[in-house]
Amino acid sequence: MSLAETDATANKLIAERPETASSLTAANVASEKRQVNANNLEAGADGPGDDLGGTILRREELPRGGLADDEIEPTPEELATLRRVSDSFPISAYYVVVVELCERFSYFGCNAPLQNYISYPKEGNKKNGQPGALGLGQQGATGLTNFFHFWAYLTPMMGAVIADQYLGRYRTICCGCGLYITGLFLLFMTALPVSINGNHALGGLIPSLIIIGTATGIIKSNVSPLTVEQYRKTRRFVKTLKTGEKVVVDPVVTTQSIFNWFYWAINVGALSPLATVFSEKKVGFWLAFLLPFLMFFVGVGALIAGRKKYIRRPPEGSVLPNALRVVGIGIRYRSLEAAKPSNLRAKNLLHKYKVKWTDHFVDEVRRGLVACKVFIAYPFYSICANQGSNNLVSQAGAMKLSGTPNDLISKINPLTVIIFVPIFDRVVFPTLRKAGVHFRPITRITLGFLIQSSSIVYITVLQHYIYKSPPNSINVWIQGPCYILGAISEIFTNITALEYAFTHAPASMKSVVTSVYYFNNAIAAVIGIALTPVNKDPEILWAYASMAGAAAVAGIIFWFTFKHLNEQEDEMMDLESKDFGHASTSTSSAAQEDCSDSTSLRKANTCLIKKE
């Protein structure tokens, strides 16, 4: 895009802000124009390129919600009677999905051997022939792996702040990739036989887990929003299929489908232990950690290859700090309404709190909090799901392996997800929609909780029979139904959570709300660390029973607490399509006056929300 074109764009955007016209000098207008050009904003179907060759664009700036001229929005009658279907995905979304697949390959690939690596001594476990390195026992291994999970799910909040305030999602993911490579290389080097024999393995393991966990969090909070942002349309339209059937192409259904396949790719990556656990057993831990290191470069290649195709939302400024200040004011005055600039000015408190937000931003924070509340029960779900990477691996070691690595059986989980996601996305969910059954998010999440609880009930009963039977007499594959049930529960619970975080959060807070979802996994890891003293025989039996009961009770309470949100789904999705820039046109008079005193249009842009 030429300078003349960007100047014309800037002039157009400034002209669309009549509320600032009376207060801007010529110097201010010039500053405003530089700011718009610097942010690479354009109101149109195609955004301008940036120094990386991609397109920076806010979906809310697309005319008609991104619809083409021949794509007609449905009438109320068509909305009520026509079947809703998914749209096709843009090619740029697939590039991001490949990045996530490779990152998950590396994460699960290095995570799977950790229980044995930490539990058993370098001579290995003489009872079942499993290799080892550190010899810290089951409690030590479970404690360290739970710390790793905790750290990996705590750091997404950091990634959200970096992306939203400073770098944008794409550059933040690039930085996370650099950290990831560093951590994987350190883990590989300290797992070499010379390092293990020299007692240097533990000294390398701890910092590598911290580095990998940090990188995981930085990438995690940004990669799913970046994937869905590649799809531009925010409004429904009518389409006639080749069969002659008239349908409504729904961005909500499309988003659900994108997240289904995103999660499918995660579980393809989660199959990496099929390679790493055999490498650990047949060759050594160094090869098990080398494979994830090498695979990660494939993801980096996809990230770079797609850089000219990505649609990227530029950093918005300090969303999270302002949101926390709004919540703080709301708590102090027992209402978020009190945090609105219009109300603060009426109380002569505007300058005391150094307000840099609008009335509409407070409404966005309220909407984000509603989305975050839905995740409050998730730690009880995640503590059950986390058993597959630690305690169930140790349980498998006490069963009849017949040459099967004890940390291989857990791969039934991703295999089940890979099989069932296409079935649910292409058959089950469309069939339900065609029958007029709307399988709403709260219903899906509740069902997932109950299925996950049943999987732990199964493992509790199995543990009981392990105690009653001769040592190593029960075949390890009997663990299989637990992993199958857990995988099906994830389709209902985890995929829906990612979808809910994106679709129900306001545009400026999607990474933040996504990171809040991941933070609940960090809480689950803390609970797991607290349970470390009972991660031994025979107390582990009661630990399993308690987890199963807690997940079931949490699921039931979740349903009765949030079932009313199912009735608000269409209303919320209409807000998602219309709220992009629409509701933001009405800034408070207090904020406008505060901006009119500003001599910097950078500050004014913080205060004023651009018209649609």
C-alpha cells in the first residue's frame, strides 16, 4: 500500500470521528494520521501489509461483517427454519494449526518419558524393565510433572499481556518458539548418557522444564485466537448447496468446527509418545528428547511460511491492567457501573483513577467476566484428566505389560480424539442441528464433566482389583476404557471451553480470557501437588475416588449455576457479530471531554472507540 493510500485511509478514519473534530488542531490531525498509518488500519475487506508481509486487520472493520456482495443475510424466518452449517476455512488457519500440532508434538513427546525419567534410577526398574535416570520415586516424579503442568498453564496470562499490549499474537508466538527451542535443547543435552552418569541430569531438567513451560504458555494463549481470527466473517448468510438445499452459513458453527479441528490437530501431535517412549526404552532418553526438538523446527517453518498470509490483529494496549483496575473499582463500589467514566466524573473521581477507558470498555469487562465464570469449575475436571500423565503411568507399571512400555497406553486418549472429532463434527453435531436440537455449550461442558468422572470411577475400581490380584497379573490394556471415556469428555469440555473463550470474550480480551481458561489447569496442577503425599499405595485408591466424586459434584453444580446461559447463546452471538465496533460508538461524555484536553492522539485513541 502506498503512502498516499494510507494517508487517504487515515483522513477517512479521522473524518468518521466527528466527536473529535472540534477539539483537534492541525498538528493533532497530523499526529492522528501518523498513528493510524503506524497501526496499519484500513476500513475495508483487505488490510494493509506490515513489515513481515502479512495483513493487519481488525475483523470489526470489515463492511457487512466480512460478507461478499452476493452473500445475503438471512431473514428471521430463514434463521428459524433453515439448517445452520459451517463455512470453509481459510488457508492461513491451516498454517497456524500446523504450528500448534508441532508444538503439541514437542510438549507431549518430552512430557511422556518424564515419569520414568524422574521415578526410576539410571539402572532402571528391575521389576518391569522400565528405564530411568534420576531415581526420585513416584511421589517425586508426580510432584515435578505437576509443577511442570502448573507452570505451563500459569504463563499463558503472560503471553496474553505481551501479545495484547506489545507485540501482537504472531510476534509473541515467534518469541515463544525461540524459548521453546532453547528449553528442548537443554533437556536433550542433559539427558545424554554422559550427563546422566555425571549426575548432571537433574540440574538440567529443572531449568529446561521452566523454560519449556514458559514458552508453552506464551504460545498457548495466542495460537487458538490467531487460528480463528483467520476467518473474517462475523455475520450469517444464506447459501444454496449443490443438493439444492438452502442453508444458513453460521460463523458460530464455523468457529465451533475450527476449534474441533484445532483440537484434532493437538491430539495428532499428542501421538508423539508413540515414538518417544519406544526411543526411551530401546535407545535412551536422549533420543526421546531429541525427536521433539527436531519436530519443533517443522512448526517454526510453517509459522514462517505462512507469514504473508496471516490476518493479524495489532496490539491494543494495556487491556489487562485496565481490566483489573475496572474490576478493582467495581469491587470497591460493589458495582462495575461505578467504574464507567461517566459515573466517575459525576463523583469527581475521574482523575483519581487515571481513567484510560470508556463506558463501553466496562461493558466489555463485564462480558469477559461472564466468560471467565464458566471456567471456575474446571480445576475439578483437569485434576482428573492430568492423572493420565503421572499416576496412571505408575499404575500401568504395576500391571502385566508383556513388552508394552508403561507410558504408551495413555496414547489411547489422543487416538480416540482423532477418531471421534470428525465423527462429531461431520455427523453427530450436524444431525442434531438438522433435527432442531441445539447442543449448547453449557450442556456440552456438563456432559463432559460427568463422563470424565465416570472414567476415574473406572480407574478406582481397577486399582481395587490390582490390590486384590497377584502382582503384575492384570493386563495393562484394561486401562483402555478410562482413556476412551476421558477423550470423549474432552470433545465436550475442552473444545467447548476454547470456543467459549473466543466467542464470548470481547474483541479486545480474547487472549486474556483464553489464558484464564488455561489458568484453571494451573490450579488443577496445584491441587495435584497438594495431593502428592497420597500418591502412593494404598492411599491412591481413595485419592482416585475423591477426584471422581469431586468432578461429578462440580459438573452438577456447574449445570444448575450456568444453565441459563444456554438461553442467551443466540443473543450473545448476535452481539459477537454486531459488537465489533458497533457498540463502541457511544463513548461517555466524560471520556470525550478528557480526550478533548489531550494533546496526544495516541492518548485520544485509548479513550475513543472508532465507529463501525
